[in-house]
Amino acid sequence: MLNYQKLMNLNPFVYEEFINSLGQKITFVEHPLKGDEERVICICHELKLASYSDFFETGDMIAEHREYEPLFIDGKFQHGK
């Protein structure tokens, strides 16, 4: 997990947003210092949580099959259920 407040203070570039199957609004952002050389960061503002994804692009995470959708469960980040 990343420090949510520290990340937000750096004003990261937003790629796009997505509503997962738990109804969580996930914001995909670029690393504020390393840019696209680092994995996409997933943020849930409602929970004030942020974590690196396993991906460098958002496509697989927002695909209709939802196999790799980003989820925050019990304060932990995971892809899919």
C-alpha cells in the first residue's frame, strides 16, 4: 500500500476512473515522480487507500470480464475476487 495523503499531495496525473463490482470508484493515476515507467496506481478516495497495480496500462483492469478488476477488501488491495 502507498501513503494515500502523501500521494495526493503530489497531485498525480489521472488516467481514468472505474467502478468495480463492489461499487468502489477506483481512480487510476500515473506515478507522480516516475511517470509511466512505473505501474499504474489505483486509488479509492472514499477509503483513502492507494496501491500499485500489477499493470502498466489500465486495459486489463477495466475489461468487461473483470478478471483483473482492482478491489480494496478489508484494507488490502487485490486484482479480481
